[in-house]
Amino acid sequence: MRSFLSSVRVVAAKEFRDCWRNLWLIVGSALFACLSLAVVFGTAAIGGDFSFRPLEAVMTSVVTLGVFLIPLIAVLISYDAFVGEQEHGTLILLLTYPLSRPALLTGKLLGQSAALGVCLLLGFSVLPLLTVLNVLPYDLTRLSLLTAVLIFSGWLLGLVFILISLTISLLAKNKARALGVLLSIWLLSVLFYDLGLLIITIAFEHQITNGFLNICLAVNPASAFRLFNQQLLENSTIPLQTAWLGVYLCLWSAVLFVLDRFILNKRTF
């Protein structure tokens, strides 16, 4: 057990350093910070009088745009985790070391997810920081709570897409194909899925219940992330339904991790 944890720690540290050297930590943090600032100041300027909009409206916009950006950053961080090292010949070398395949998978997942978590924390913390400096007129306690939930739920969403990326990286023959497949999955999840549901709802009006529609929305991790944050914005506390959406994102991650471990154990390099 101690050897396993030591191996996981070494691999995770290597993956985190790779994200730093590849500038993903800097680029990701800057993108999330720019997203937050663009929403706050952009919505304030819409009316022509530069007045800040209510906090709930601002955070709803951040969540709506964040659901596009968070999975994309997760995909770009991890799409070449296995196929890239296979192309460079370093994966076979890694497997000759006293390093188990589960430890390799766990280490890569922890290192990449930690890098994504740092990006989210540094990027979205700009709003509470500006509130402390009296630049923004929002309640600091409420904003801090909403930002913390956004960071945590965004990390869970990113974790799901990192695991999806690891799956494709294990199955793809080269990096270009892996990236193409993952970008297609990203577009399907964050754009076309909700668009398709909207078309179906309009086409079959009065035949689809709200309960069935909510289930369809919750099936998609990106939609579950959006619902999780929107329901919190409408309530001062976390209702049971919102908590179940968070558990659902965790279940997505658990199932995908088991799948990745099975594929890695069966795969020959």
C-alpha cells in the first residue's frame, strides 16, 4: 500500500509539473479570470449606464459560459495523457518501472485534476477579491459561497471530462484522432445536447413532462453542472435535489475511473 501511494504521488507530481511547463496553469487561470471579469463588467455596460447587475444574474451568466470553458480546458489538459506518451515511446518505458498500471492511472488523474482545480480557484477567486477591494458592490459572504460552489462543481465537471479524455487517450491511435473525438464529445455535451432537447420539447409540446425533461437534462454532466448551480442560485440553502446532482457527478467519475482502469489493464502497448 505504501509503495502504491508513493508511486501515485510521483506520477501526480510529474503530471502537475507538466501542466505548469505547458502553461496550462497560467492559461487556464487567466481564461477563467477573464471570463468572470468579462461577465461582470460586460453586463454592467449593457444598459449604457455602467450599473452592476444583481449577483444572481451575474453568476448565472458565469455558469452558462463556464459550462463551455471548463470541459474544454479539462480536455486540452489530458487528451494526450496516454496516446501522447505512447507516440513518444515513454509509456513503454514507464511500464518497465516498478509502477503498477492502477498507480499510473490514479497518479495521472490526481495530477491533472489538481491542475484544473488550481486554475478554477485562481480564476474564479477574482470576483471575491474585487469585492474585498470594494470594486464590486456585492455581499461578500453570498458571493464567496456561490464562488466556492461554482469552483467545486466545476472541478467535478472537469473531473468527468478528464476521465473521458483518459478513456479516449487509451483507445486512440494518435493524438490528432484523440483530440478530434474529444472535441466532438465536448460539442455534443455542451451545445448540441441542450439544443436537441429544446427542439424535441418544442416539437412534442404538451407530451413531455417536466420530470422527464429534468431527467434528460441530468443525464448529461454538463447540464447537471448547470442545474446544480442554477438551483443553488434560486435558494439560500442547498436543497436535496441539488445535492443529488452533485452525487450524480461523483458517480459519473467513479464509473469512468473503473472503465479506464479496466481498459488500461487489458491494453497492450
